[in-house]
Amino acid sequence: MIRTTLLSVVLLGAGCFVDAAKVPSHQAFSGPEAQKVRPVSFAVVGSTRSLAYGAKAEPKAPRQLIEDVRTQVSVRGIDAVILTGGFVRRSTADEWSRFGKRWSDLLASERPSDNKARVPVLALPGASERLGDKRLVGFGAAFPGATQDIGLDRVASWGATDLSVDGTTWRLLFADTHRRALGSRWQEQLFWLPKAVSEGSYDRLLVFMPEPRITLAKGATMNRDGAAVELIEIIEEYAGLDKLTAVISGGPSTNELYLPTGSFGEAYLVAGNAGLSGPTLLRAGPADDAGFKDLGLEPGFDLALMRELDLLADAEQVPQSIVDKARARGSWETYTPRYDGDAFPVQGWWIVTLHGQALTLTYRARRADGTFHDVHTLGRGGRGGWKAISE
């Protein structure tokens, strides 16, 4: 088994102004704790930071989402939270302290709490976690754990861990897509990656990245700097046939799901919006930059979003023009169908469950009244392809 390695970095970087001693630390989810004969579930959560840097409190939606995650952790027995980036606005001790308070009743940490059922966490460093802190000192202090030492008092922002789940070994691999920010460390990651996916024995592979290979969010960049495709091509070459099952990323403030190579290929999931205002999301569009032709949202997920939008329209909470825009009809007949980000932001979070060789991806959407509901589940067993399990 590969030793658990978390996305954390050295706390002694010259030129960094984050006081690591003032950053509250959180308990990391690790392999030995995850040897289960029952399903293992993760809450995968996108950005919950405030809208702008400053002292203002976060908006209602992220607070509501964190509370919903906490409820579902208790109800469903979720084992850990995975954060896909964008959980602070900038890496300062004050921002990390706000983060700690925001999550204090859910994430296991050094901060006191009356909740004895708090869960550990894994996290991906997004662009905002690097602002003013290129060595990720604050991130490393917030999420300490077993790390992969790459020498010279540095620690890699990539890693892997194996989980034994009901007789099946799942390898969780965290890869860093921030090519420019990594500088020379990008080549170090490429050197490490083939061994990370080829050594040892495992059955299924889940990959986590802070930026997406595929996104149809307006204004977002898919496969930035070619990083995601390069990493995935190496993974596919060295991992072995059919082991790569899903690629989960953060990035744009949307939630998206794709099956670019069909029901027997890997799923691509974007978990970027945990309650912030989001961009408009196209229902289909070109994906040449990601190495594919035209793509559309996974049909069941797309249908679930359309049902949610129709509910709003029936309740007269959105104008009919927003539905016309989504269905490309009326005055929008010649346009690509899209979900308007101002009127219908695709907000929510995901539950990723492993059970033997089976994997399910469940999307919990935020509705206008601040409540959350399971609206779509996509699953894949040990045999066969992906199937929608939504009611």
C-alpha cells in the first residue's frame, strides 16, 4: 500500500507572511482509519469562502450548505469531507481562523466543539489558497498529516492513499494541476506519478484535481495550461486497463458531471460551487481543449437540473425566459441551451460512496429556500457501465 500522502506543504518557506502558529489545524483522513467492510462515503464540497476579501461574514448559502453536510454526516455515516479548493479568499492567519470557525462543528480539529462526531478532512489547494502564499504554508498548517517529502525542506502538493472497502482496494490519488505555480515541482510531480499509479495492488482508482479537465461553465478554462490532460494521460498509461473510474475536481463555481467516453469510461465530476453565486453553465458545448469533441452534461444530471428549474418556474420564482434559455426555445432558439447563473446557479455538494467495486456519485442541490435535496445519483458496479439511480 502506498503510504498516505496529503496535500500539505512545508511550514518554513522563506518569503511567506502566514503565521503558521495561528492557523488552526484539522485532522486528516488517512488510509489506516478507513479499512472498512461497510461503504465508505465522502462529502465532496466546493467553495464556501466569502464573496470578497475583507471582514464581512460569508453569505447564507455556504452556511446552509455546511449545516446540511453536518446533518448528512450524522444521518448517512459519512466518513470524511473532501474540499476541492477555494475555502479561503487568501492565505492569511485571519482567513484560516475564519475557515476554522466556519467548519468547527463538522471537521475534527484542535478547536473545541460540543460535536463529538466530527469527521476528518482531505483538501485540495485552489488558486485562492495560494494567494500571498506560494509555498502553501497556511494550507499545510491547516491540514497537517503524513506527507511525501521531496527534500530541501519541501513537501509535495500531491499524494495517494489506498482504502480497503469490502474486499476491494481503492486508490485515491491527488494530483496538482497548477503547473505555473508549481514551477520546477511540476516535473517532480510528473516523475512521481507513474510509480504512484503502477506500484502495489489495487482494483479501482479515483483521481482528485483542483482544476477540471472538462467544464462548460461560461468564462471558465478547461484543461488550463494542458495540465489536467497531461496528468490523466500518464495515469491512464501506467495505472492499467479500466482502473481509472472517476476524476473529481474543483475550479469554476459550478457543479458538473460528464461521461465523455460513454457509460463504460471514467466519469468527470466538477464540485466547485458550495453556495456562491455561479457562472452560467452550458448544457453542451465544444471540448476540444480537453481532448474531446462536443460534449454535453451527463443526461441524468442534466434532466435533474431541468426538473429543479421547472419547479422554480412553476412556483413563479424564475421568469419563463430563464426556462426558454435552458431549453433553447423562443427567442433563445438559435443559442446553445444553458442554465443562467444569476437566476439558477448550480449550487450544491456531492456524496461519493465506495462499496466493494461499486461507486455512486450523488448530487445534493440547493433550492431557493435554502434546503438541500438529493436530485441525482449516478452509479457504477464491478461489472457494467454507469447508470442513473435517480428516482
